[in-house]
Amino acid sequence: YYDAIVWASENNITKGYVDGSFGIDDTCTRGQAVMFLWRMDGCPEPEQAEVSPFTDVPDSHAFYKAVLWAQQKGITKGYTTGEKAGQFAVDDPCTRGQIMTFIWRYKGQPSPEDVSESPFSDVEPSHAYYKAILWGSQEGVTKGYTTGPDAGKFGIDDACTRGQIVTFLYRIR
């Protein structure tokens, strides 16, 4: 992850932690994920909102502008069903499927090439994140797991690490 982390640091996408570490294997939160994307886009000012679109992200929250920008740009809709409906869930772990979908939406939801079979054994064509993950695979954003017991899988529901997310972003720069 070295080149990606250096690039992210040099381009003010991440500042790392106060102690000078980056936390390569730390789980990336949903808030951190949209903050990285927002910074990658140059920290544009979102349109003023009379009321935050998410009940858990008031306008005083440190990630408010990034989350509002991501919502306005169509990168995230937050949770629309279940017990977290109406929330963004800033501190929840960002899954690999969620981050690939955020990135795909950030890039304008480009259509992946049709294929006869999924490149990953754990990503069915009927899955909500399929197009995003397929696009990411075809564009070289992700290779999925290439070694170990999960080789051949993408890991849709696995928590995305900070090292993985900046690598995905580095590959779309």
C-alpha cells in the first residue's frame, strides 16, 4: 500500500492519525470513506441544506460537509431501510462492497462490459453491488483476494481497511 498511502498523503486525501501512523489494517469507517472521496474531489462546498439529510450527521459534525457532498452527488443514499433508516452511520465500518459502490457512483456509474460470469465467486449478478464491483474489476480498481483461503472472492461484506481504500482511490486517480 506504500505508493497509494504516499499519494493520498501528498494530495491531502488523508492526514493519517495524530501519532503519525496511517493505520493500514484499521477498518475504514463510512465517514472516513466519504471524507477521502470528498478530499480527492478537492473539498467542494456542498449546497446548503436546511436540514441534514441524515439524522445522525448534524451540521456541526466533523464529516458533515463530506457526507452532505456525497449525498448531493449521489454517491450515497445512507440507510434507507431497517433500524438505521435515515442515517448515514458515519462510524460504521465501510464494507468492500459499499466502498466499491461509492467509487463507482463517484465516477458516474459507468456501465461495465457484459460478461458471462462474475469475476468473483462471491459476487452474483443479482447482487446490488454487482455492477460496481464488475466495473471495478474491469477497470483494475480491484483484483479481489488473490491469495489465501479467500482467493477468487471479492469480500463484499468484509470491512474495507484504510490501506485498501486508498489503494482503490490511487487506482482511479
